[in-house]
Amino acid sequence: MARRLEKWSRIEVRAVIRFLWAKNAAESKIHRQIFEVYMDKSMSSQQVAKWCRSFQAGREHVENRNMEASGRPSSSRTDINTARVEEIIQRD
């Protein structure tokens, strides 16, 4: 039985995924092994599959680089919003 790790980083888990993917492990097997060691809060099977696909497509780094973005922007600051605010300020 594997040891369970209670403290880990996302980058560590991604590196494990990349390593097992490079050894041609199936996505389901990768997820099972990650779950066994890092427990249920580490990564879903869908996330594991997403990372495997990205490595298959040529990704070499395990850092986030916006891959996990939830679809929600981290900021509402855009050129359009800035122009709108400036317009409102000028009216007053």
C-alpha cells in the first residue's frame, strides 16, 4: 500500500501526471495512482485527462500558465471598460 501525502503542490501532481503519461500509463491508471497517494482533493479524472491531452499536444511545462482558468476573468479591466469609466468621469 502506498503512503498518503497530506501536503503537496499542484505542480508536484502535474509532474507525476507527466511522468506517468511519458511511461504510457492510461489516464484512468494515472488518476487511480494519484488518488491513492494524494487523496481525493488532488485532481479529478477529467483534470488528469486534460493534462494528458496537453502533454500529448506538446506541452512540456507543468506550471499553470492559464490552463486551469475557470473561464472567469481574473480582472474586469479591459480597454473597453477603461474607456467607459473615463467617459463617465468626463461627464461629471
